[in-house]
Amino acid sequence: GVAAHRGAVVLLVRVAERPEAWAGWVGLPRWSEGRLVTDWVPEAEVQWIDPRVVRLRSTGQVRLTFASHLRIARSADGFHVDAWGATPLVPQSPWEEYGIEDPRITWLDGRYWVTYVAVSRWGVATALASTDDFESFHRHGIIFAPENKDVVLLSERVGGRWAAIHRPAPATPLGPPGMWLAFSSDLEHWGGHRPLVWPLGHWESARTGAGPPPLRTAEGWLLIYHGVAPGQRPHDIGRYQAGALVLSADNPARVLRRSRPVLAPQTETEEEERGFVPGVVFPTGLVDRGETLLVYYGAADTCTAVVEWSRQELEAVMEPVASAP
Ligand code: MAN
């Protein structure tokens, strides 16, 4: 996630840590009382689901092979990191024990609000924190229960209420995980849920989720989002690309225009086996520079990258869509 703060770009970066290899054992990290500890499990006890996730044969428990926390980086020009913040944001509560991930920052009502993913033995939820200096954070707890990720806040009230886009992940395969809209008067209690985005193209048919918090424009809300194309086999992660759409200003449940993919895995790390999870671009931050947009994204779950888009070119590839089903 990114924000403009005191004339610079502030990045809240997800840092994932993995224990060093130890022959015959798999190290599964978790946070406990503010410290990172590792559970060492014999290799034979572990069934790999993908590079990120294992299942323990004895208990059936699912664990991540890494644990994430968030770090602050400051950049004057948006391209080079000038300084790292002194205090990282690390997992604190039991529902953050396997890590905190994928932050998104929204400036709203005179404060920065951070939605982030909290991972634990209870599943994958979304929590809320706020700050005004990126040095100390106030935690507001979980706002969307498991499984729910890709939560972004709209920076202005709609019809008197705050609005969020969220992405519940149903286990019953009646429909692929997709984006929903919800409303709140205090940012902590959410209701009025309704489906927002349904897949149109094959590239987004496995799942979709919001990218950076939507940008208010003259036309409405510009939302960059990720779409996933199904892989070959059932457990394949699939290919992540990004698209863009515009939501109506007074009724953000209405999608006005929508693009084909505008960002695809392209660098060697993103495309090949050199990344931790190749085939993934995952935008979560946006800086409005007027004629251009800076879009910050996770590349192959390996590094953070930035791309600069011409606003005009992006506008030109978003086509009008027929109204919601
Ligand atoms: C998926 C991926 C990972 C993430 C876990 C838990 O496996 O999105 O990057 O760490 O879910 O959220």
C-alpha cells in the first residue's frame, strides 16, 4: 500500500520471511507474543500444497511456509527508497499469528486507514489499523471475518456512509471469489453487502479482488483490480493480471466501464521460476500524478515494483459495460 505523506511517497511493504533450510525438516514460522518463532516439522510429516502452503499429515492443519510483517519505506520521487521506517508493524494478536499481509492505505477523514490481511489458525481475515504519522498505529481489530481479503476503503462517504470493497472467498464452488460492496458509519461495522464485480473474461474467471483503494475521478471511482486465470491443475495458483474499471460516483455498485488486462507478468522474475510464485502481479498502491498514475505491485511474491501509466491510455481501454446482472 502507498500514501502521500509530507511531500513524499510512503510505502507499507509486505515482507515475508522464511526460515533457512535444514535438511529433513520443514520450518513453519509463526508470531507469538511479539516474537517470530519456528515450528520444525519432519519433512515426511508435511504435504506440500504449493510453495506457500503445507498440510500436516497428522492433524490436517494447514500452515504457511513463511510469515509476513509490514515495513515502512519513504521515497521522495516514488521510484527510489530513501529511508526505511524504524518501527515495523508486526503481528500482535492471536488472529495475526501466521502473518499480516497485503496492506492498502486510504486517507480519509483526516487520518490514514490501513486495511490488511490477518492470517492465523482461524483463517484469513481482514483487519483495520489507523495512523497519522506512520510511526504509531492504532489497531481497530478484524472488520471482515474469514475468508476475506482485498478490502479497500473509498475515501469519501457515499449517501452518508463509508463504503468498502471486499472479497469473501466462498468454499462452495457456486461462484468464483469476487468483489462485494459494503457500507458502514464507523468503519468498524459493515453491512448492506452486495455483489459488485462478476468475471467477464477468461483472464479473471478464477477470482478477482480489488487492488489499491479506488481513486475518485470526475467520472466516478477508478478501481485497479487483479484477476486470476485458472491454472492447468486444481491446485495451480493461476496467472494474476490487473485490469481497471470505473464505478459510478453516486452509486458505486454500478460498474460503468471496464478494461481487458492492463498489467501482466512480464519481467523475468514475474514470468519465470525465479520468483517465489511466478505468474503474479498484485497491485495494492496508487499515486495520482495528474497525467500519469504510479501503480505499485507485488511481483511474483518476490519484490515490490512500480509501473507508470498514462492516464489517457488507461481511459481509452475501458469500455462501457452493460449494467449488473
Ligand atoms: C495465499 C497467498 C499467500 C498468502 C496466503 C494467506 O496462499 O495469497 O500470499 O500468504 O494466501 O493469506
